[in-house]
Amino acid sequence: MSFVNAYVSEEDAKKYDLDNLWNKYNPWFIHMPEVLKSFDVHQHAWCVDKERGYWLFYCNYARNYEGPSDRPEPTSKEVFILHVDGQNIEFILDSSDLDPSESVSTDLYPIQFAWEIVSMNPSSLPTLSKADLLTILKEALTAYKRGLRNLNDNKKSLIRCNF
């Protein structure tokens, strides 16, 4: 089996403490589980490979704590958690335009972008190298595209991983 976008069961949401994981990166907003009420489906969404027990969870935009306001400001960088072998790996990713040589017709794919890694913590696991983790992240991001809640965008999206 490979990665697929799916809604998270209530049992898995509790098992992996997804409410608190999301709240960690969004302390200034409505907290989980309250925010789930704003979605059509009142469940967390993730990209999961059930056979291997891996998942990718989107946490929102990273915050800049050194801005001019007295509150953290959102950045263009996005936080994802990749869960592999019982460990959460935090990835901060930034998106950019595709290299023109990789771009295809915008009629086919009007949404085209490439992911760049800003940071990765930890950068390896006892059982997997950094290269192995990046391969798994590429698989997950390719399936994720823009996530389960953006199915219409996913059909029109072409993504690349520049790592």
C-alpha cells in the first residue's frame, strides 16, 4: 500500500494526540478539537500509509517570532509532521515555482509548485538515514498534494520535491 489522503479515526487521533500536535503550532487560534467543527467533515485529515504505519500531518504555517508586532506572524513556510517508526519528524517546508524545465502545460495543471526543505528535526533515526526519510517524505507529499480538504485543487496540482 502507498500513501493516501484520509480522515483520521477518532481512535488514531487520540492515539497520536493530534489535537495537541496541531495546537502546538497554532496556540493563538481556536484550539482543537473546536476547530474541527469548522470543516465539513469534523475529523482530522492526514496522508497515511497504513501498511507501514507512516503518516504525514499538516500543522499550518510556521510563525516568525521576531516580527514588528507583539504577536507571532505567519510566514510562507509550512509545518508538517512525518510519523515514521514511532517517531515524529518535524519538517518545515517552503514552496516555490517549478523550474521552467519541469513545468508542464498550465491548462493541464494550473497549480504547479516545488517543495524545499527549510529544516528537519531530527534529521535521522536509528533505523533510517536522512536519505531514507526524505524518500518517504517525497512519497507522502506526492500523494498529499494540497491535502484531503482540497480535492479539487489536487486534481489540478503538479508538485515536485527539490530535495
